[in-house]
Amino acid sequence: MNPELTEEEMRRALFGHAEVCAPIIIAPPLKEPVADIVIAPTAKPQVKKKASKAFTPRLKVTLRVGNEFEGETFELIHEADTLSTILAEQEATKAARKKYKYVELVSVKSM
């Protein structure tokens, strides 16, 4: 082969004998005239969906309470929204101390 081929000869060797078309000029699309007054569609008020409540861990704390030392006692059940048994116990004891003098822990169970 001839090492000094022209560009046209290289094109013919690669792509064959195709006629060269004139370059196509694409005109930009015409913009439509914009009206001075734009009417916005009426928007409906968006209703917020309530998020479903996630599972909250609960513990049931059972206390034996009373106002007399070794006297009549009552069983009190307190529900705590925590996984920590110590926090649940402290919360229940604090709530029971407001009304009763003597507080004894019976059990802490998950619900």
C-alpha cells in the first residue's frame, strides 16, 4: 500500500464508495410565545399522612406498696416505655413514692 494516502482515499478504503453528503444544519426549535398571564392550576391542600407508630418496648413493673410498716399492702402495676429494667424500676418507684411511704419491688416483665 501507498504510505502517503490522502484523507479521501483512506475514507474510501475504510467505508467504501459512499457519496459524501453535505452537512445537515439543524435549526434550533422555535420557542412559543409566552403569555403575560399565567394561570396556575388550583392546588389541593396536601394531607399529611400520620406516621404509623413504631413498636415501643414496654416493661410491666409490679410493686407492693403501703403506708404502714408491715401493714396492709396493695399491688401496683406500672408500665414503662423502656427496655432497661433498672430505669423502669426507678421510674415506677418514683411514681409510687408520691402516694405511698413503703414500696417493694415484686417483678419486672416485658409486655
